[in-house]
Amino acid sequence: VSPRIELRRDVGRLGVADGPWIRRRQIARIVGAPDPHAVAQVVDRAGDTVGWGLVSAVSSITVRMLAFGPIAPADDWLQQRLAAAVAAREAYRFDEEGTTGYRLVNSEGDGLPGLVIDRYERDLVVQITTAPMAAREGAILDWLRARGEGALHVVLPDAAGKVEGIAPAVRRDHEVPHLTFHEHGLRFDVPAPPSQKTGAYFDQRANRRVVAHLARRHGGALLDVGCHVGGFALHARKLGVPVVALDQSELALELAARNAAHNGLTGGIEWIRGDMFGALDAVRGEFGTIVVDPPKIAARRSDLDRAIPALSRLAQRLAPRVADGGHLVLCSCSHHLVREHLDRVVATLPGADAGAWPRVQILGAGFDHPTMPCHREGEYLRVDVHQRRG
Ligand SMILES: C[S@@+](CC[C@H](N)C(=O)[O-])C[C@H]1O[C@@H](n2cnc3c(N)ncnc32)[C@H](O)[C@@H]1O
């Protein structure tokens, strides 16, 4: 029996424009057991149906909506939505552009809250971050196996385990040290789970190509800050751009150098192990392009007070190294750290008050990272390109 979620009177009429999450404080009471396997009916104080959602009994994000309005999702909504997500990716024909690593399912953006699936050639990494999706792990894997996918690795991250009350786990189909994929013709190996994200940062795929071409057009060297396994660095190097790349992870740098070798790009790249928020003494010279791709530095809104000044100090250290006419590419993968905050960071750069750092391009995640309109938390990647003028 599906539980009924009764909303508080002061919540008003909720609809798709309010986003797909209903928080504990918006709920008056839950009638029936909040079974993670069931789809719950959400009703307002008058008893009218607001929609249907998945319930996480212990999380402050208590309901993730699957549909608004009176019509309940079909019994096979999970399989239908998986099929639609996969068909959408197939229609983009990423393989025709030399890409075999991409996101197959992007949580709310594909109507599958709490589920991310990334493809690494034939193998998949299935990341589950909510209790109701964890309850459906078997059904998800059955559906994927029936399609004849390669190895299926499952990750229930520690952080999600805490907020959702599910047991963290990494279940690998078989022991592999690396996952391999191609991106725009370049081969990459990334650490197998447990690792950063599902292994790779597919959200920046299109931007790696844009920034590489920008760097080639300018002609100066590229500085890749937070280079992970060499994404921006190798794409630029392939176009003949000299590269300096920095990360603090030894494992990431090891794989970055190995990826360079696999692609025959051994010369012209300097790999530096270091803290991007430190003095950056090891980084010397001037650059035509600097890309700054930090980790998630504002997981909570309250982190912004610390994150914005830290990013400003980093940008201030790097800005004088950008050649005239060159570009500073500032990225944020924290949904709390929005464009206005990145603008505030740029406003602290020397000359910004006299118009020296105009924003020339706004980039984001690619076609394989759909977001549900009005789901602000799903829209996390911001990439702003600024040009140095004078
Ligand atoms: C968002 S990822 C970058 C993704 C990468 N640019 C790409 O295109 O694949 C952030 C990177 O910053 C690194 N990192 C985290 N904290 C760091 C720090 N304090 N200093 C340097 N690198 C750091 C992580 O190891 C990770 O590789």
C-alpha cells in the first residue's frame, strides 16, 4: 500500500515550478509506513492530489517527486525511464565523435532521482544516493543485464549513506584497477570505484574541447589547475599547446601521465603535484589560458563564506599570469556557488573595476547531463570564460 504524504497548509499549491524535492518541514504527516519500495501519493490539506514521489524516511529531503498531478506513474515507471534515458544518449551518437565515456542516467534530469549511471565503454558505474533507489538496485541491475551491458559496478557513497540511512557500499563486478574510455578520440584511464565521482568528470567533456581550441587560437601555454587525469591538458596538448597541469592527487597525476603516454603525448606537458589553494610557487611563466576547476568547495550554503574568499585568493594569484588577450576559465561544481559568486570572485581581480576581465562565454554540462527545469540543485556546473584586456 502506498503511503500518503499530507503537506502543511502553509506550503501552498506545489507544482513542477517548485522543483521536485519536498522537505520534511513542508510535511504535516505521513499516513502509512514510508516504504522505500512504494510510490507515495502527495496530497495537500484539502486532500487533493499534488503528485507522486519516492520517500526517504530519514532524510530532510523526504520526497522526490516522480510526477505532479492526479495520474500515478505506471507500475513500470523505472524501466520506462531507464529506456528513455538510454535512448536519448544513443540518439546523440557520442561514438561518432570518438566518445565512449558519458553519462547514461542523470538522476532527476532523467526522472530517476537518486540514480546516476556512467558508461565507460561497455562497463557501467551505477551510483545510488537515496534509500528508495537503493531499494530498487536489483530491478535496475536486472534491466541493465537484460540489455547485455558489460561489467556493472555499483557505488552507494558514504555521504549519501549518512543522510539516507543506507549502508555505503562498493560492489564491483570484477576487480579492475582502472576504467577506460575515449573522449573525442583521446584514450583515458581513470581509477575504478571507489574514486572521485564515478571515476571521470564527464560533465566537462564539451568544455574540454572548447577550452583546448581557445588555447590553440591564443597561442600561449595552458595551465590546467585541478587537472585530475589530464582532461583539459591532453585535449590542448593534442592541438600542439604547451601545457602545465596541477593536481594534489598523486593517483590522478599518475594516471594523467599514463594517459598522455597512451595517446603519444609525452613531450610538452609538465605535471605538478600541489595544493591549488597554496602559494603555487612551482607554477612559473605566463599562460594564454588558465582553467581553474576546483573540487566541490561549497557543499553547504554556509561554506560560501569560506569558499568565495578562497577562490578569490586563487584567482588573484593566477590572474597576473594570464597574457593580454588570454583567458581565465573559472569553474564551479557546487550548486550553492552560483554565477553571481563567480562574478564576485572576478570583481576582485586587478583591473576588473576598469573592465579588464569581461566574461566572454558561459558554459555548462553537456547533453548527457539533462536537468529538470526548476530543479536548482541539479544545476551545479558553472564554467565562465573571462578574457584579460590590458
Ligand atoms: C572537479 S575535479 C577536476 C576535473 C578535471 N578538470 C577534468 O576535466 O577531468 C577537481 C580536481 O581537483 C583536485 N583537487 C582537490 N583539491 C585540490 C587542491 N587543494 N589542490 C589541487 N587539486 C585539488 C582533485 O583531485 C580533482 O582532480
